[in-house]
Amino acid sequence: MNNNITACPLDCYDACSIVYKDEKIQATKEGHTKGFLCPHLNKYETVKRINSPRYKGKKISMSEALLKLKEILKGSPTSRVLHYKGHGNFGLMQDVTEHFFAQYGAVLTDGTLCDGAGEAGILEGRGSNKNMPLSQIEKSEVVILWGRNPHTTSSHLLPALKGKTIIVIDPLKTQIAKTADLFIQIKPHTDAYLAMLLCRFLYINDDNDTEFASEFEEYYELTQTIREKSTLDNMGVSLGDIEKILEYVNNKKVAIVCGIGIQKYRDGGDVLRAIDTFAAVLGLFGKEGCGVAYLGNSKENIQSLFTTKAKRVSVVDTAFDAYKTVFIQGANPLAQMPDSLRVQKAVEQTQNVVYFGLYENETSAVADLIIPAKTFLEKDDIRTSYSHHAILPMQKQIQSDIGISEYDLSAYLCREFAIEIEEEKKYLTYFESFAEDGVVKGREDIPYQDGFDTDDGEFLFLEEIEVDKKLNKIVMSKNKDKVKKVRSEFSLITPKSPKSLNSQFIREEFIYLHSDLGYGEGEEVKISSSIGSVMLKVKHNDDIRKDCVLIYSGTRGVNNLTSALHSYEGNSAAFQELEVFINAEENK
Ligand SMILES: Nc1nc2c(c(=O)[nH]1)N[C@H]1C(S)=C(S)[C@@H](COP(=O)(O)OP(=O)(O)OC[C@H]3O[C@@H](n4cnc5c(=O)[nH]c(N)nc54)[C@H](O)[C@@H]3O)O[C@H]1N2
Ligand SMILES: Nc1nc2c(c(=O)[nH]1)N[C@H]1C(S)=C(S)[C@@H](COP(=O)(O)OP(=O)(O)OC[C@H]3O[C@@H](n4cnc5c(=O)[nH]c(N)nc54)[C@H](O)[C@@H]3O)O[C@H]1N2
Ligand code: SF4
Ligand SMILES: [Mo]
């Protein structure tokens, strides 16, 4: 194997393959990486990292830091130790720390801050979450980008979109929306209704796929519970838009490419389920160039050798202060968890906070013990992706004195606490054994060709949906001059920024608003929700709906506004559940 080869470690659909040549990170020309990387990796080696361990603000050596960690663990009952892991690095070897903490008797986490609500909806309909891979999207004729922003979050999808009919459904006029054949600037949190109305009109047009005739009939009844005119008005969608979508997809190879924007709500599962149902009645599953792409399970068909059976608590509302020692790895929970004011308080009340990561952030600022990690260039690992089937070795490229790898840290702790651990090479070779010609063995290129993975092999249609009371109400005042004086509620859109990877790299610091709302550029406003507030400076952006505010993921304080309530299904965060207000006190 060419030992110049590694892969981008970041939590990203694309999982680019990298050659490390002449001390530079370069994209591989072949395969899914297509010879280019994104700004995060192009500037990766210039990012300032934590160089030295610290305890209570004082620099210490790595061996002192490890001794300190051992001492801290010895001083805490095992059941009062929490291991909290984020997705700073997507390598499979990152879980080796869980192996130690699980065997040790500590509490681990479950649930997700990311895609769990949507995945739950997919599982209900299809019985499994097998993703439509990039290689199949390449073969489609029509691509619906439904709450996915490829220029920012999945740029390697862009070459696959060339020459295709593109439909974009998003509250933001994203870059891809500007050149799309059809752009629907939908009101947030109304996508399930759009998917249902599409099914209703498909049925009326008599285009229904006979395979599901009786289920479709029943589903059509359900779609009739939606009041057409008021719902369409509220969504910002016209009957003409619906007809156009149906015209474009008629008898074509269609890929519906969903992102996580559509499911950042407690009922996010229903959204994916309703979109899946539309795909099912169109007959998109099990056919070449057709299907629904979302975030698949990056560990599909890969079993781990790490023992990770443990008591677990949710990452959405973790009660950090219930533990004496909290070990935080590859995460910045003080910024990225919902209800971050609560998180901050809870972490401040925890006796020992250990932060194991690469960069300074809100979490490192309050940690007692800081242990710098090694970058992906300085350690061996292997990774998969949640949008394609490649399995990519990540070979060590640089010898460095900074930091410690996840394996070495775990090996140290296992040795000190008499817990068994295999050689690093054994785990890596084991993970490599799941590869065949560079892809994960047994993953289907065209999933669901032989039926669905439900008990009876049939797609399970959505049977009920809660019709939102607010659907019939237009919240925004249409009068431009009056808008500022009305105590309006806005939908919070909190998507990914092109400059940061959540809270890593260059973080955004503004609230983006439509200029018609009357707030000046640079004006400082107080944005509040029912649970918290944040002060941010305004930047204008007329690509945003006037009933929305845009605050990117990674912006300091954005999660003061978001609630830690779980999604109804899928044990997931719901970052866009709460409405927000601008300068609420003055507007009362
Ligand atoms: N540059 C960059 N890339 C990243 C990341 C990053 O932080 N920065 N993060 C990575 C991670 S962790 C993930 S999970 C992926 C996620 O990547 P994406 O799935 O693309 O996620 P988002 O940017 O959160 O949202 C995508 C789009 O959904 C839209 N949206 C929001 N609410 C709604 C709604 O109610 N309905 C509809 N139809 N659309 C809506 C947003 O306006 C946005 O354009 O990206 C990964 N890649
Ligand atoms: N408002 C809002 N909040 C969100 C989201 C949103 O869209 N809007 N998105 C949510 C989503 S989808 C996600 S996935 C989460 C992400 O939330 P987090 O998982 O907390 O992600 P990051 O902010 O990227 O922080 C990752 C940290 O990992 C560390 N790190 C990087 N590489 C390594 C390594 O090799 N080893 C170790 N030990 N550490 C490393 C870095 O120091 C970095 O600070 O945020 C969620 N929060
Ligand atoms: S596009 Fe994604 S996988 Fe590729 S270099 Fe950028 S962050 Fe890494
Ligand atoms: Mo994510």
C-alpha cells in the first residue's frame, strides 16, 4: 500500500482521500475525491492547535498529564465518571477510548446531535437506513436537493449534478438554488406537508405506482386532512410549483438528496418518512439512479472489536454535574449542544473536567485538565463515510512530539487499570478486513432491490401526522415599515457555515437577516427564545426568507436559543424547534 495515502478525518459526507506529498495535503485525483479538497483541509496545517497539556491553567508535560488523569479517575467512583465523545474526528479507531471507559465501568453516551430524528423516520418506513450512494446519484437524471447545501457541506456531490435537472427546496437561496431549474423557498418545518401534497397530486394525476395501490389509496386519505390553500400559502409554495415538480420527476431517474436541515425538529422523523413515502409511490427504491440519499450509517456492515457495552446517557441533555469526572473527547459541548447556557452551568459544577481535543474553545476554557490530541496526520486510523461506500486507510504521515493518539491514551489507561487491550495494528488490520476493492464489503449499490427490510418486506406508509395549528396562521406582518415594531416570531435556521466545521476553524459571529426587516448592518440585536438569548451583530442577506433568522452552527451563543428537548423518535437534538424573537423587550 502506498504509505502517502490518508483521508480527511472530518465529519463530512465526502470523506476525501488524500496524498501527503512534499509535506503538503493534496487531494487524490482518482475516485470520489476528484482532485480537490475544501477550504478546511486546504488550510488545515495553518490552524492553531493546543500544543501542551495543562492542569488548572498551568502547562505540564504529557507524562504528568497522564498521571493526573489516572489520579482523577482513581479519586472518582467508576459510575461517577462520564465519557462524552463528539465527532471531531471520524476515524474508526477513535472509539478505542470507549473500549477503556466501558470496561472501566464509566458511563458512556448515546443519541445524536445530528441526523437521528430523520434516521428514525427512515427506519420506520424501510426497516433499515441503507443510503443511496454518490455513485448512484451520478446516474440519475433529476436531483431534488431537499434541505442540503452541497456547495458548503458536500462539494464532491457538485460534479455529479452537472447537466441534470435540479430542484432545490430550502428556506435559503443557497448557491445551488441560484442556478436550479426550480427553487422552492419553503417556510421551515413544513416539508412533511409538501411531501404529502406531492403524493396527493400524484394520486389525483393517476400517476400512482400500482405496486402500492391499496396503501397509496389510504395514504391519499391522510393527505386530504391537510387544508390545501392555507397550507400552500403558509409554506410559500404554489400549486404551479407542485405541478412543476411532478412534471420534472415524471418517468425520470430521480435522486432525492436530503440533508439534516429538514429534520432539526422534534417531529423530524415524520419529514423523512413523508419524503420516503413520496419516493416509494414514485417507485424510486431499488432502481438504478433512483432513491433517497440522506446520512447513511457510516458503520453499516462493520462490526467493532472494541467492547463498548456500558450504561449510557443521552448527548442531547447530558447532566454533566451528576458526575465527578467528565472526560470530553473530540467535542465542544459548551457550544454545540442545545441549551448551551444549561450545559455551561452543569460543566462548571463538575469537579473534574478533562478535555481531549485539538483546539481551544468554550469547553477547553473551562476544563481542569487539557490533553492535546494528535492530528490525523500524526496517527494511524481508518474511516468510512455516511454518503459513499469507500473505506479509507488513514496512515500516519508525520512524526510529532505534540499530543497523544486515542490509541496510546487508551493503552496507557488500560495498562494502569489492568484492562485488556489488543495491539493497535490488530484493530487496524481487523477494520481493513471489511474492505474489498476499497469499499465496505456487502454494501448494496442499489439498496432495496429485493424489497424493504421491514418485517414483511413492504414499505410502511406514514399513518398519521399532527397537523400543526400554526399552519393556518401567517405570522409575519407583510408591511415592511411595521415589521420592526411588531413582536414577530421568527424561525431560526442554523445550518453549516462554509468557513467552519461546526465549531472548528473560522467561526461565524453574525446573525443574518433580510434587509427589509429594517435592522442596520452592524447593529447589535438581542435574539431570544423561550429558554435563552444572545447578542449578535446584524449582517444583511436577502437570500433568507423574511420570517427567518440565520445563525450558523459554530456561532458563539447560538445554542443559548435552542432547546434540549429530544426528537419524538431517534433520540436526537431538535435545533430548530423553538421560534426566536429580535429585541423582544422593546417590541412587546
Ligand atoms: N462546511 C461545512 N461542512 C460541513 C459541516 C460544517 O459545519 N461546515 N458539518 C458537517 C456535519 S456535522 C453535517 S451533519 C453535515 C450536514 O450538512 P447539511 O445536510 O447540508 O446540513 P445543514 O447545513 O445543517 O442544512 C442544509 C440545508 O437545510 C436548510 N434547511 C434548514 N431548515 C430547513 C427546513 O425546515 N426545510 C428545508 N427544506 N430546508 C431547511 C438550510 O437552509 C441548509 O441550506 O455537514 C457536514 N459538513
Ligand atoms: N446550532 C447548531 N448546533 C449544532 C448543529 C447545527 O447545525 N446548529 N449541528 C449539530 C451537529 S450535526 C453536530 S455533528 C454537532 C458537532 O458537534 P461537535 O462534535 O462538538 O463538533 P465540533 O464543534 O466540530 O468540535 C469537535 C472538536 O473535536 C476536536 N478534535 C478534532 N480532531 C480530533 C482528534 O483527532 N482527536 C480528538 N481527541 N479531538 C479532535 C476539536 O478540538 C474540536 O473542537 O454539533 C451540533 N450542533
Ligand atoms: S470536503 Fe469534507 S471530506 Fe473533503 S476535505 Fe473537505 S471536510 Fe474533508
Ligand atoms: Mo453532524
